[in-house]
Amino acid sequence: MKKLAAGNWKMNGSAAALAEVQALLAAHPDPACEMLLCPPATLLAQMNWAARGSVLKLGGQDCHTAASGAHTGDISADMLKEAGATYVILGHSERRADHGESDALVLAKAQAAIATGLVAVVCLGETEAQRDAGETLAVIGAQLDGSVPRDASAAQLVIAYEPVWAIGTGRTPTIAQIAEVHNFLRARLTAHIGAEAANTRLLYGGSVKPSNAAEIFAVADVDGALVGGASLKAPDFGAIVSALAAA
């Protein structure tokens, strides 16, 4: 299993930001881990051109369940693939909260992505209130149950645990808390997809930065990271890539 450093640019970046891609590739032309960037859809084709011939993988930030149709403003998995994506993030907490996405919808999107040949990066995570109420494992267990295709293989699926209260806040769960969740996710996923779960990458996301990356990557069952703000700058994301490659 090759570990994965994934960057989610969210609704950030312009054509000028593609210089960060060149800087990242210059510093890490062939890292021991896999590198993935998920820019806004408007930049995907341009980033694909900028990264041509390199080891960098690209992904979308969402996709529709349908291959085409009267869905103004949406983008299909086929369109992402044509623009250069091989991955797509699905069920991110910001999509679940801002757009009311249910587990059933995330599941349908994951099935559409996998059918197209994309790797589905399915996100799970609890809010601060749910964490404080001791509901973390119940919440993410239910999200996994409802969002992950039961017939997915390790090559088609990545699971990203992102505690909502740690995204962009600078707060990070303790190492023990991260270990508890990732161990739980591995066991729960095994119940769903069997032996494939052992080789399915489990990413941690939520205020991952160069200063804490090595400690997080030392945790068992943490196979990489889904990085937000730190992925926008080549030096910061590059330091995270280096920490993962050394883990």
C-alpha cells in the first residue's frame, strides 16, 4: 500500500497558483508516497497540463450521481476524468453541512465515481457537539455504513477521517483520539468489504501541518492525510509529503 498525501484546495486558487504545483514537483519529483491535489474544477484541466509527465495525481472536489443531464452547475465523474482527474473527494463535511448531503447521496456519488474509473475519497467526521457528547464512533460508523459501497475494492476507495471541529481551526485531536478512530474505521470497513479493508488507505484530515505531520503519520492505521489550507503552498505541502514519505 502506497501512502497518500492529498491536498484539497477547496474554493481557493487561480491560474497564478499553478506556480505552486511546479514548485512542489521541483522539490518532490518522485516521493515515496503518492501525491494528490484536488483544485477547483475551473483549474483541473490547467493543473493537468502543468503536471503533465509528473507523478502528481489530480482529483475533483465533488461529482454528480448522473453521467450527464439537466443539472445546472454540477459536474459529472466522466467530466472530471476527461479533465485529468483520477480521484474525487465525496461527502466532505462542508458539502454535507452547506448542501445538506446525506449518506445515501454520498453513496450514490461514490458508486458513480467508481463506475467511471475514479477513486472515491469518502469523508467522514463528527462535529464538536458530537465529540463532546461521546458520539464520535457512532456518528462516523453510521456515515461509513451509509456512504461506502459494499463492493468497493482497495484500489477504488479511500476513507478520510476529518473531525469537523478540527478543520481550519488549528485544533487537532490527540494522538490517542486519532488512533482510536482509525482503528475503529479499519475494523468497521473490514466488516463491509472484507480483506480489501487491510489495503484501503485511511487518511487523517483536520489542521494537518508541517509541525504535527510526523507525529500523526506515526499512528497505526493512518495511511496519509487529506490536507486543506497547507496544500495551497508548496513548502508547507512539501513538508507534509516529506513527513509521510519518511513514516
